Amino acid sequence: MAKKDILSKIIQDNTGQIEEITIYPDLQALIPPLTQEELEGLEKSIIEEGCREPILLWENGNELVLVDGHNRYSICKKHGLPYKTRLKEFKNFEAVKDWMISNQLGRRNLTELQKSYLRGLQYNREKKGLGGDRKTEKSGSQNGNLKTVDKLAEEHKVSRNTIIRDEKFALGLDKLTEGNKELKDKILNKSIKVPQSVVQEAVNLDKKSAKKLAEKIQEEQDLPKVSKENKGKKKDTKEKLLESIMQKLKNYSYEKLLEIERTI
């Protein structure tokens, strides 16, 4: 079962009735992150035109679980804007995850890394027989795994080797960024550029080594910021030097300035 967020989200639906919406971090992690520009564009659109698509919920016993519309929900809550909700039935949490992965893969605004990650998760889940509504294949059957990889390769119009690499990328990224959603999001939206081969190899690392690699990636990400600061300091120093030279030149005679000009 998914881990429940400690903080429940209280909202008011379109009927005016108070309802409680629960956000599960491991479900939210399946939503590919938006870039800052995309998020600002979505926020601007919702403020100006309203939230046109309903927030999708799953009624799981006594709780309403947020399945789709995490960004829209967050923006509406931030600005106190109304929104509609829609319920969808699922057998269990695994069925929810299957639907979310499939739904995200059907969207057009995904980066290649985001597609790779979701395809990898999908393959790993299907070959292990996870999911609530599918007829599972035997996880120990090599033929079963081959059928799965070929099916997904055809479905996504990629090679079977791509699907296999996608799985290594997805599992490697989850191990590398365990408990660090910010790092995971930045890698997926390319705010931090890490070669896919490096992420794929992370699947073979132990937990301690994976954590050290994640720390190294973050440290390297901070280097350009230091460089920019130094560049800014150099610029300030250069401008002050030019100002000082100009001030001295004002006191030189015309003949002295001609002499300097000839040497330039």
C-alpha cells in the first residue's frame, strides 16, 4: 500500500461541501515535473480562464485520493480558486499506479527522459505482474518477460533494447534520488544534466554509494553558480578600474593624451 502523507489536504468542492483529499507522495512522484516556465504558464491560464479540467479522485474507503491534477489542485488552493472534481474507480493502489503511468505516457509535453522513466516503470511493473486489473504473467518466466518487452516496444514505437534501457534508467533514478524528489525532478526536466548511462549504472550501486553519487551530482550543479559570482566580481572590478583610469585621464594635458593615443 502507498505511504500516506501525514498532512491531509482539506478542500471545498463545487457543491460547497467540505471534503478531505489525501495526497500520497509515491503517487505524486509518478507525475512528471513541469519546468518553471510551464508551471507559470499553467498558473497564468488558470487564473485568467479558470480550472477547466476536473481534478480526478479515487474513493478509497473513507478517503478521497488525488490521482490526477496535482499541479492544478495546488494552483487552485494557492489562489483560492474553484474547481470541479471527478471520481474514478480502481481496484487498488497498484491499479491506480498503472493508470497514472499509462495516462502520463499519453501526454504530448513529456521530455524524452520523462518518457524513458515512465516506460521503464511500466515495463518493470508489467513483467513482475504488478497492477490490479491485468492478467499477470509469471515473473519467473523468461518467455513472459520477452512478451512484455516486445508488447511495450510495439506500443511505444521504440526498440525492445530501448525498453530494457528504460527500465535500468527508471530503477537507477529511483535509487539515486531516494527521498530526494527535488533532485529527481531536476534530472527529469533537465535542470540538472546527468548522462542517462550514469543514471542507469546507479541501479548496480549499494545504497551508500548511490547517496554519495547523488551528493556529487548536486555539488557539481552548484559549481556554475560560484563561477557566475566570480564573473560578476571581475566585472565590478573591471568597471571600477576603468572609472579610475578615466578620472586620471581628465587631468592629463592635450599633448600627453596625443602621446598616449599614438602608443595604442
